[in-house]
Amino acid sequence: MYRIHCPNCNHYNYSASRAGKWLCCYCGKDLANEKVETTTETNKDNKREKLA
Ligand SMILES: [Zn+2]
């Protein structure tokens, strides 16, 4: 999962794909120039449980 922080309304926007346009779903601001963050912590936990 990817997320972008909107500096206009201070909300996080989440998406499963990095591609495509990023428009804030709260205020509609174009977030193309904002940093994209990854949120993969939960996936690592799932792998660890299956191996154990
Ligand atoms: Zn916003």
C-alpha cells in the first residue's frame, strides 16, 4: 500500500498502486508533488506467522 500526506487538509490518502493521479479524497487537492510513502509493515507480520 502507498500513502500520501495532504498538506492542505492534513489527511492521509491511501492507494494500492503508485501509478495514476493522486487527488486528495478529502479536499480534492492535486498531490502529484507530494512524497509517496509505503505502508508494508502488516505484510511482514503475515509472512512471519506462516513460516513459524
Ligand atoms: Zn486534502
